[in-house]
Amino acid sequence: MQNPKTGVLLLNLGTPESPSTKDVRAYLKQFLNDPYVIDLPAIPRKILVNGIILNTRPRKSAEAYEQIWTDRGSPLMIHTRELTEKVRTRLSPGGNGPSVKMAMRYGNPSLPDVIREFKEEGIESLVFLPLYPQYSYAASESSIVEFDRIRQAELPGAKVRIIEDFFSEPGFISALSETIRPVLLQEKPDALLLSYHGVPERQLLKIRKRPESCCAPGCCDQWNSKNEKCYRAQSFETSRRLSRALQWPGEKTITAFQSRLGRTKWIEPYTDVLLEELPKKGVKSLVVASPSFTADCLETLEEIQLRYKELFLESGGERFTYVPCLNSRDDFADAIAEWVKA
């Protein structure tokens, strides 16, 4: 990794330029028109997105972004920049190492712009790391396909290594456990809820290495070669490993999936449904983390910390404590640097 002609690219999902309706609409237009995100044929997708969603959703989403925006901008952008800088200092102390950059799948800094920067630097090999711990069709596969398309156009001769997921990597699990452990010790909750971003069930079968069985009873009870790239199976495996690292009882660790939209079937169990049911089952205090996000964003700060907390308390819960994402923690930056060097 001491070769100055090596590039390291960290990718996150993206964020609007501001919480204004105009900027949120521009962001959603790019995001929702991705055929990997709304996996419908082109014409129905365009009618749905451009004719319906973009006429109704931007203002509501802008109001949500307004609640989490800071004086420094979008939390996701802030944390991704800080993480990139920390990884850079670990891999290129004094600037004598690989070129480390960040990009966003949607919005800026864009993948095409950043890969062109690598081209101008004469980069000959690239390590590409999408900052999505679990492999998904809508995020991981979309990002890898788009990266490869642009890279072949701009840097066709470059040697490439892609780190597709890191849901079970010891460094990731360790950093997560060190984030959550102090909160568990302080709050002593009735349960730990690990809320992952949801995906439509049908997308589990669209990945390049589809699972042999999907959403059948017991299919995610263990992670193995039969469900190696299954997002749901990887999420449950993260939960199991995290529970062991925390020495937290498995029966008090709850895995669920949030952020579902529309009428199609999404992977279960659903976080919002569980939050209504748990107080009736005696779970009055809850610590909540979201191991599918590496940086705090709309889904963690507005959906979980604000709306889900309100839902839990209104349903009879008494204490709801959200644990921040890894963001730019030193141990997470250390882990990324080690993955890149491997």
C-alpha cells in the first residue's frame, strides 16, 4: 500500500446538498430512478418516480432532513469526510502512501468526478469499499456495478480490488461492540434492538449469488455457503456475532428491519411493528442500534431517534436509548485501514 499510484475509494450512499425541497427533489430524482433501488421496468419506474413520488415526497422528506441538519451540513456527509480523513492519515502518513478519497453513490462528490481525479493522478490500482456492512441489491450491487462502469471508461487498465461487505469482520464487530457496550452498562435495558434497513423480499433473489432458499422458516438461523450474500442472513449473523462480543444474552437481542415503503413484501420482522408490541410483552426499556448504517443519517436520526422513540413511548415503553453509528470512530478507521492493507 505504499505505492503512490494506488487509490482507495470509500463510498457512501449520499445526501442532498441542503434540506431545501429543491435540493431534496434533485437527490431523490437520482436516487429513486436507479433501477436497483426501484426495481421496476423503466417506463413504470419513471411514471412512478417522476410522475407521482417527486410530486409528493420531496417536501415531506425536506422537513425530515431539516430536523437532523446541522450548522456543518448533513451528518452523513460530515461523518464520511471525517472517516475518510482518518483512514487517509493511517494509510498515508505524511502523504507518502495511497491516495484516499470519498464519493457518494448519489449526489456529490460523485463517483464519476472522483474516479476522474484518480485518473488525473495516474492511479494504477484501486481498492473500492462501499460503506455498507451487509451486501444488498439496492445499495451494494448498484454501487459496484456503477463503479465498475465508470472505472472501465476512465481507468480501463487499473487493477481493482472490491471489498463487497464486512458484516462479520472482527474489526467491525469490535468497533460496534465498543460503541454499544457503555450504553448497555449504563441503561441496563430489558432488550437490545438491532434495527437494519429493510429491503423488498424479491431483491434477495436478484443478487449475483442468490440464496438457495429465501425467507423460509429457519433460513437465516445460520450464515453459510447457501446464503453467503443474502442481506437478511448477513444481518442476523451480524446480530449473533455482536451479541457474543457484548456477552449480551441472545434472547435479549432483537433483530428487525426498518424503512419499508409501498405495498410490496419486505423482509421481516418489521421494526415499527415490534416497537408497538414489545411494551405489551414486558419490554419497557430499550437500547437501539442500527448496524446496517456506518454513518448517522436520516434513517437513524429522524426515523429511529425521533419517530421510533415516540412510537415506543406511546405504546407503553418507558426508556428508549439510541446508540450512534460508528461514524468516524478511531477503531472503525483502524479496521478499514487493515482491510485495505490486506
